[in-house]
Amino acid sequence: MRKMIAFCGILCSDCPTFIATKKDDDEERRRVAELWTKQYGEEYKLGDINCDGCLTKGPRVFRYCNTCEIRRCGQEKKVKNCGYCEEYACEKLAKLFSEYSKAKEVLDEIRVSRRN
């Protein structure tokens, strides 16, 4: 499977929700729903675990991604991801980067490769 990089630098293609959707595997969806419920303290059900990735224009996007200000901003600016944005790295990314440094590494790598 080809890697899909979300606007924020998270790899959608590595996300358990994305993987369960691509496999169309209800047992995996159930496992992920339980995992996310425990991890985030919000109840997720089997039907919540359907996502074709942050970049999709289709209806199947994980519940959180539908409200994500980073995703919304990237869509409005029509950038491939935040690594392509003229305002990178903006304040919207600060909290994510403090919690998930891998996303920053991915986007920084994109910035460097664009300059070369």
C-alpha cells in the first residue's frame, strides 16, 4: 500500500482505522474502536471505524478528522499537506507536534526535499 500523508504529517496509511477500512475487516474495526475508546476516553463504535484517509474527498473520514482544523485549513489552501504550505509551521501544528513529533519529522523532510 502506498503511503498517504495527512495534511498534518501523520501517516494515514499507518492508522489502524484506515487499515481496518482498507481490509474491510469488522473484527479489526471492533478492536480499534475499543482501543480508541480506552485511549481517548470517548466512546467509539464499530461504525465509527471507517476512513479512506485525511486527503479523501469522499464521505468516509474518521469522526475526528471531520472536525480537524489542520485538515480544514489544508483543504482551504489547496495544499498537498502542510509541508507545502507557505505558512509552515504555523500555530495550528504546535500542539500536534508537541504530542506527536513524528508528524513534524515527516513534514520537515518534505520541506527539505522540496528545496533540493
